[in-house]
Amino acid sequence: MRIIFHGDSGAQKIELYYRYLFISKEQNCAGSPPCQMKTLTSYELTVMARGRRHKRVSIKGMDIYAKTTFDTRVEILDISTQGVCIKSARRLVPGCKCILNLKNKGSFLPLKGTVRWERFSGKILKVSGEVETLYRAGVEFEYNFSEFSGYLKYMGEYCETDEKKLRGTRYQIPGRETALLNYEETFNVSSLSAGGLLVESLNKIEFDRKMTMELHLPKENHTIKFQGRVASCVPVKNKKPERYNIGIEFLDIEETDRSRLKKLVQLLSGL
């Protein structure tokens, strides 16, 4: 069989190729018919090369979910004492918790908030030639008194003239002000094994990314914490808005938690 690679770096291609050769050698049978050319995507080759070490079960519809946090750069469109309107290249799900780190005279002012709404904003053509989709989102602030005092000082830099006032207590930020947004993303888990899980996300996540995550099981107070690696990111077919199936491999997980997952998988497999 001749292998044609798609979408991997040179190092990843070599690694997958040698893994495939090893598996092919182990599985080769005498007298088999001649091989034909087959074009494989990076995801198909990864699955074939690694094999399935742990039994996976579908858990769609069950109350099992995973969480992690991301950092993304956002543009501030307008702001008030109650919240802020931002523009982002990542989807932000209403209800998710976040921290907006505003620039405040040489330092940063972290403001906790909750995403209340999100909508499509437009598309831009990047220098690389890639089309990027942008979204607007509204964040409602949750601040204590000390944070509020610092926030008023920050607002003072933008509230000197009436021209900057839009409506009520909301003000438009002059120029292109950006801030770092730290936000929490929750994933519904589609399938589970002792070696990893499959989740669905509104955002692409780059291959091989390492993430600190939490897994929440129904009717249990114990949260399973682990270090995960993105093993695959595949668009879900015929689904709008666009979503992605993200395969997460467990890199660092307590053995007691892995044993609990094995027992859960065995239980679900018998249903």
C-alpha cells in the first residue's frame, strides 16, 4: 500500500510512517492480494498507526462533561460599568465564566465576568490567505469593591468627552484597544475510554496541544483532573453552526481515576 500524507509536519509524517510500517509488518499475511494505493488523512493514519489500546463507549446524552481554560486576544468595542462588548476570533458560549485583563496605566486590571450573548460579526482575509470568522460577544462584569475602584480609574481615561459616550453609561473605546481574555470552555463528552475521550467544540483546537482539564461524572462529587493532549480535530459533517470532534488523550492522570474510568466503561459496555 502506498501512503499519501495530508496536513502533518515533516516530523509527524516520519513518526506516523514508521509506526504504520511496524503495524503493517506485524499484521502482514502470506499470500495476501497485491495492495492498492489509498489516500489517508492525518487523522485516519493516526488512528490506524496507534490502534485502539482502550475500549471506547458512546456516552451521548449522559451528564458527563469536561472543562478547560483558554487565553485569547480580543478587541474592545465599547465598555461600561456593567460590562463590555468585545470582538473575538473564537466562539464564546453564553454562560461561560471569563476574566478580562485590561491595560491600566502600565499594569493589568483583571475583571471577572460572564458571557451573556454572542453573534456573528463578519469575516476577514488574513495575510496568510486564510479566511477568519469573527464574533461579537457581551460580557457582564462581576466585581468586588477594590476591582470596581480600579475599573473607574480605567474608565476615566476614556470618559472625558461626550463624543466618546454612546448611550447611557456605555462608552466607545477610541482606537483599537485589545485585551487578553481568559475564559472557561465546557465540552459535552461524546465517547469515553480509559485512555482518553471525544468531545464536541465550537472551536478548532490545534493538534498536539497540551491542556489541563477536568472531567465531571454524574452524581459524583469527585472531579477527575488530568493533563490532556489533542490527538485529533475533525469537523462534524452537516452541522450548523460548525462544530468539531476533538479527540483528547490522557497524558497525566491518577491511576485511581483511570481505574474508575475503566470500571465505568465496562459497566456501560454491558448495557
